[in-house]
Amino acid sequence: MPYVTVKMLEGRTDEQKKALVEKVTHAVSETVNAPKENITVFIEEMSKNHYAVGGVRKSDE
């Protein structure tokens, strides 16, 4: 029962998230030979003010 968590900044469309879930599920199924119905994908979105690189929040760029 593979579980996959994708963490990313908010702002993607529903269509993009749908495609992401489908492609991640396919890749995991193909790679570890798991049935697609047993694969769970979580999308965790963060706001740009909750994410920083090099001491600078993305919202401050």
C-alpha cells in the first residue's frame, strides 16, 4: 500500500493536480508493481509565506 505525499506551493489548477495524481500513481504502480487502487497520493499545498529558501520567504521575492 504505497503512500505518496507531494508538497508544493499553492497556485496550481485542479487540472494540473489531477494530472499530477494520475501520473504519480502510474509511475508508482509501474515501478513497484503495486495495483493502482492501492496507491494513495496526498497533495499538501503551502502558501508562499510559509515557505522559504535561503532565509527568504517566497512571498517576499
